[in-house]
Amino acid sequence: LNDLRDRSRLKGSCSSCPNREVCGGCRAKAYSELGDLMGEDPSCPYASAHFTVSRT
């Protein structure tokens, strides 16, 4: 469990997120979607892949 608390081991967008020390993402969702406990949280609203820009 100590490995899960080590935020320096995070991967993907979680590794460089300015909120990683407070949030850390959902490790269960990362494992479920990516098969990697330290992978990025696929449901994170701050990850750039989840934002779409529309021009009107």
C-alpha cells in the first residue's frame, strides 16, 4: 500500500498534474481501464484528453 501513496510513481497526465499531491487520481479506475495502478485516471476532468474545445 505504501507504493500507492508514493505520488512520484504516478504515470500519464497524473504524473505532471499540479493537483497530484492533493488528488492523485482514482487508482481503481486507472487499474480497471488501463490495467496499471499507477496509470492516469481515465475519468479525470483535468486531463487534457477529456476536454473538447468547440468554436462558435
